[in-house]
Amino acid sequence: MDIGTFLFVIILIHASFYFTDQFLKSCMNVPYLCFLENVGLTVKPLQLHWFTTVFNRSVTKWALWRPKFFKVWFTLGVVVVGILLIPAVCLLISELVNHLRPLQEQTVQALQPMVPGINLPVKELPYYFFTLLIASVIHEAGHAIAAVKEDVHVNGFGFLLMFVLPGAYVDVPTEEIRTLTPFRQLKILCAGVWHNIVLVLLALGIGLSTPFILQPLYVHGRGLTVMKLSQDSPAKGPTGLEVGDVITAVNRQTVVSVHEWLQCLVSSVTSDQMGFCVPESVVHTYDETIHHEAASDFFFGHLTKLYSRSKAFEGADGSVQCCSGDSDAHLCFELLEDRELDKGVSAMQPFSCLPARMAVSLSMKTCINSVACPTDTHCLAPSLRNASRLMQLSRRGRNGERKEDVLYLGPPSYLYHTVTLTSYIPKFSFLSLTWPNTIEVYCDYMVKFSGALAVLNMIPVVYLDGYWIFGAVIDMLLSSRCDQVTRKIIHAVVTMIGSLLLFLNIIIGVWSII
């Protein structure tokens, strides 16, 4: 499903809920109105809200379960969040400065808007939805437990779906919180951010330790398992990749992680086509270079074809054509050496039409010229279109059996988009190839979203926790030095600066990815 279809379906679902709700309300449908009131459901344009008190008793039990533990826990949260308040604001400032730099001087962004279909694949929306919901629930649970611990009544909990963004909230009377001392207020206000920070550390720990946790079931760091091939992948075929194959090397360079795989693909794109040290005997034995003669010189061209070595012509796409069009197994190879400096290549032609698999399999090593090639071998590179590359993928079967190398011919970017790999190799046939990758992706999204919630709620912005946190900090630090009016002015100025920083970061961030 493409992004346009996805958005249309989401809007259609929201519209159906909203218009059905409006129709039943306009008809004064009593059972429906009673249902909404009893369930706590509210339907708004592109929004669904559910408010409930069913979790109140459970939260109260949790808060009273270990009172001494939670006292230390939330005090530690105030200390940690207090230390990170200024760094969080500095992070937004640095991100804004980074956006304003020239594109070539920009560094990797720590904060970036996630827009489905643009920089978030639609297929990963389940990860997005689940992790954002869990991060929101853990955040609000922190506020609720801390509030109960500080003898503040919790009215209930709410869950919402705003377009495709899930979220949660807790209804705590602001008046009751304001009657507490600033430090007790901070215990409640910082609890959400504190829980998000702990969740980031927990997800990071699980993600990094996944290879050790799954060691009894999966081998890690011994190659890359083909987890999925798209329907139109050019890597498929009779001699191509299959799901379950373990890729061990790309162009004879060992790969054991997805990062190394991406590095090889990028290197193939940014570098010239590499060559192969092919034995001279292979060239002389299997060369099938054609001769291209002009139509007016057909007779003499035919004699030349019989009695001389081959000639080749350059196509419009920049590639050299020296093979007949009736064989897909042959490629035109170009000699990569200086004929004036190397006397050993006098018998070699500048272009040779060779069976690609045989030339690559019998080559001694890869090369960029013949200087590094062994004696009696020459550096030959396929003459290809500008974006195409010949790549040698070494592989073995899922059970460890040796399999024939895959020769991929085409743009390396197609491999990136159509081949999904994992660095885990299952030890048993009944194990899924996707489980380890799913765990790591969930942990990765949890680190991103929970970390983003923590940072955003440490910024002094209206309607976010940072607004109340900075207010309580200002009261605690300046109550003996300034009157209430001065503290409110300072709070308002700080809030304006924080809101402006966040607004500019969001606007410029969205603009940069569109």
C-alpha cells in the first residue's frame, strides 16, 4: 500500500466514525448516548478519545506497594531530570543551528519529525504505533503513580488516536498539585520524563544484548541471512538469491553486519567498477568478441573478422559493446592497465567478450589495475552503464552447505531496496528469520520515541510537562529572591523562548524532509 492509499483509508475510517457519531447524536439515539457516557468514548474530527477510571484502583495499589522504594525512585527522577533540563534546551538550539548550516556541512540530526511514507516506511507503521503508545502509557503511568504517592487524587486515564498518532493522558487536578511544595510538585511533574528515560535505557540494553540473549537459538556475526526478497527483486532467479541464503562476502569482502552490507553498496555506487585478475589463458580460450564493421565495408569487414582480433564500439550510455546480443552469459570486459608501461600485455586486446561467471570464478582476486595481479593474469573490468555494477555475492545455504556465488548485474541501489537482510542465522529450521530483527526494530523505535517524548517534555512549552517543571523549578530557586509577579514574568519569558525553539525546529525539520 502506498502512502496516498494509506492516508485515504485512514481519513475514510475517521470520517465514517465521525459522521456515524453525528448522525446518531442528531437522532437523539438514547442507547448510543448511554453507550458513549458509560464507556467514556468521544468522537471528534480525525480523533478518538477514551476516558476511563478502571485503572484507578490498580494504580493506587502499585503506589502503595513499596512506598519507600517509590519515594527514592521519584526523588531520583527529579535529580536526573533536573540535570538534563538545560542540556535538552541546548539540544534544540544545536539542532536549529544545524538546520541553518549549508547542506554539505550539516551533521546527523538527533531530532527529526517522523512522517509516514516520507522518512518512515509504511510497512513499519505497526512498530511506530505500538512503541509510541507504550512510551505514552509509561509516561502517564509515572505521573499517576507519583500523584497517588503525594496524596493527589487521580480522576482517571485517557487514550486517544489523533489521525494515526496514538497517545495517553492522565487527569490529575492541577489545583491539588499547586498546593504542594515545589519539590513535591517536581516529583509528580518529572515522573513522566523520568519513566521515558528509564524506558530508553531498558530498550537500549535489550537491543544491545539481543545477540547474547538469543545465542542459544541464533548465530550472530557469521554472515547475513536473506530474510525477504521483494517480488520484483533483480537478485532473484535460477542462480540468484533465495530466502534463507547466508551472504558471507560482497566482492570478496567479508560482511557480518547490515552496516557492512550498506557500506559495500555505497562503495560500489561511489567507486568505479572493480576489476578481476583473470588468467591470460582464459581470455585467449574463451574470448568471443565480435567485429563491428560498416555496412559499406561488409566484404573487407568479413575478412577482417576472420583474420584479425576484435574491435568494439561505445554505446550511447557510455558502455562498450563487444559481445553479440544472443548471449546473456557473456559480458564485455575492459583491460585495466597501461599498455605502454606493461610489455606483458602486448598480446591482450583492450576489450574481450568473456563468459562472466567463468571469468569471475577463475579470477585470482579483485583489482583496479594489473599492478596488483599475479603473473600471467590481467585486470579486467566489465564495461557497464554508468549506474550498473557487477557484484559478486558469496553465499552458503541455511544449513551451512556451500552454494554458487551470485553475480548481480545492475544498480546497487536495487539490492538495498529489494533485499532484506538480518545478521542472525537460526540454528534450528523451525525458528523464524524475522524474530531477532523484530526485537531490534522495536527496541530501536522505543529508544527514538521514548527519548523524543523525554526531550520534548523537558522543554518549557505550554501544554507540555516542561512548562510546569520550569515553573516549579523557578518557584523553588527564586521564591526567596523574587516576588510572585517577577517569577511569573520569568516563567513566561522562558516559556516563549522554549516554544519558539520547538516551533522552529518542527517547521524546519518538516520542511527538510518534504
